[in-house]
Amino acid sequence: MTKQVSARAARRAVAAVAEPERRYLALWFPFLSSDRARRAPGDAGPTHAPLVLVAREGGTIRVSAVDSRAQAHGVAPGMPVAAAQALVPDLAIHDVAPEADQDWIERIADLCERYTPMVALDESDGITLDLTECAETFGGEDALLTDLETRLGHWSDDIRHGLAGTPAAAQALARFRTIPAANAAAALRRLDVAALRLPADTLATLRDAKVKTIGDLAACPAAAIAEHFGEDTAEALERLFGTDDDGLDPRRRLPALTFERGFAAPITRIRPLHAAITALAAEATAVLEARHQGGRRFCIRLFHSDGTVRTLAIKTALPVRDPALLVRLFRERIAALADPLDLRTGCDLIRFALPRVEPLAPTQLRLEGGVADAPGERTRIRRSAANDGALPEQGVLGL
């Protein structure tokens, strides 16, 4: 008797054999807005005073976000500012700034790309990293976490994290775990059903049915979960335990080629930076030559010791792979920056990326030291704005 297997089940069976165990790290910043406000340039408010961010709702100014000190005094989002000040007379008050908060979480996500290119935002206050086959490069998960938390100290005073085999499980542990457990599976089963992040009415239905934890729900037959609590609830549970997981959708498209160089002693001067860029350009162009390919966009990301990241890029009208040309363009790009590079904090990792590669046409031979097929072809350099979805850019030189 032949047993038929669905295509989806077959794919899972192949993945289980061919792919390594997935590992995801979720980060949650419960006080992201206040972290950002307290570190804002020119903030002259009391350093240790409880802090809230406020916005006008109708005719009332209400608390939108709090820091841990204000929360400890009983101040909560939604509370009128007058009521909050009654609880904490020396309350520091800032206006909400959603755009600044978004920029803050994006910059933290840039930092996280030091560890893996597979980084995704989780709502407005979380980040998830796919660490599969990455952690050993940093000495294991514990060492990676220690390094990451040290660098994140520049950005946040309070970071929660969760490690698990699916993005949903890691996010649930980061946001909802309150007590330790022997392992991730046990910790997940102890979580409140709120960790499924379902609509409020669905959560109310679950609690009315005396289903309080993930473990309570997991004990129910799958068909009964879908029938009584909806397909969304069944799918959320499957995502949590990995039976219906599509992995992570990274915030940036992965580059076609990436090369990097780390430094035990961070670079603090421009000359060693130029030397590193030269070496990386040579390495990249050697690979391109072997493949008979070139690139139109070349991006450099400078990861600083304090957790900040600077991105520079150049673009060309036609594909090229001449290392001397690339080095010259990057040096000119650095020299022309309106906001000059600040190497005082030290750059300990440089990543050289090509978002896309393509065949190198015969007409480009002159740029490679050969003879061009187009006699009228000439080179020109101009400043232009770039809008490449693969990597952020702070100014580009076009060729």
C-alpha cells in the first residue's frame, strides 16, 4: 500500500534532513521611547528623574510611554499627565516622537546585522535575528549574547531577549516570559495565552474557556482549537512550536556578495581604514573576475565599537570590477561627506557588499584596462542620491 504525502509535508521532511536546526534570537525594548528620549542630543532634563512621553488626545494630554522608574511609581500609558504628576511631582516630560523612535529601532537593527544579515523588525519595539550557523563565529550563543548586550548598552537600559527554534517562539519568550524554566519548550508552555498576540476578543474567549496558558491550549486537539477559537489561533500555536513556520523575512534584501574584515584593535585613523577598503576591494574584484561579472553598486558598512554603524556606497552606470577605481571612488566619497567620519570610537568591523552582480559587457573592457568598443564612451563622476533597497546609503558617487 502506497502512502501519499502532501507537498507541504514532503518539503518539511526534506528540510528536516537537509537544514540545520534553526535558532532565532528576539530582542524586546519595553522602554524604547524613553531610552531614545533620555539619550537625545541636548536633553537637559534630570538624569535620574522618572520620565514619560506624552501626546494630546482630544482635550487631554495623556501619557503615551513611560520609563522603568515612572512605571515603578504606578504611572502607566493612557493616564492623564496631571494624574501622573500627582504620583511623581518631579516627573520629566517629553513629547512623543514616533519618527525618532522608528529611526532608533532601525539603527539598533543596523547594529544587529554585525551578527547576521537575517534581521527583521518585530513591531515598533522589537528585533528578531536568525542565528542559525552564526553563533559559533562569536564563540557560541552565550558569548554572542554577552557581546550584543554590551553594545546595546549605548541604546537601551532595559533589554529582554528570547532564544528559540522559531521567530514566534523567540518573540513570545522575549516579551512574555516572567519565570525561568528548564528549556525553551517548557518556558513556552508556561506563558500566558497573550503570548500568541491574538486579538483581544479571541483572548477573552480563551480565558472564558479556562484556557490560560500556552500549555493549556496545546493540550487541546488541533481540530478543536480551530473549531472553538478560530483558525488564527491554531495557526498562531503552530508558528510558536514550529509546525507551520516560514522563517524570518529580513528587513534588507541579502547582497549577492559580501566580504568583511574584523579588527582586534579598532581602527581609529583614516589611513588604516583606506588600507582595509583596498584589501576588501581586491578580494571582491578577484571573485568578480573569476565569475566574469561586475557590480554597479558597492556598499561599505563600518561597525563601530560603541554600536553605531555608518554606511557608504558608490554606484556606477555600467558594471565594473576594477579595484583601483573602486578604492578611488570610496576615498572620494569619504572626503566629500557632509557629515565627516568620526573614528574616535573605533571601527572594529568593515563589511564590503555588492547588492547585485551582473555579467561584464565587452564595452566595459576599457574600464578594466582593455579597449572599449564604444569610442565615444567617457567617464564622468557626479554626486547623486541613491535609493537602493538593499542597503541604506548616506550619499553616493555615480560613474
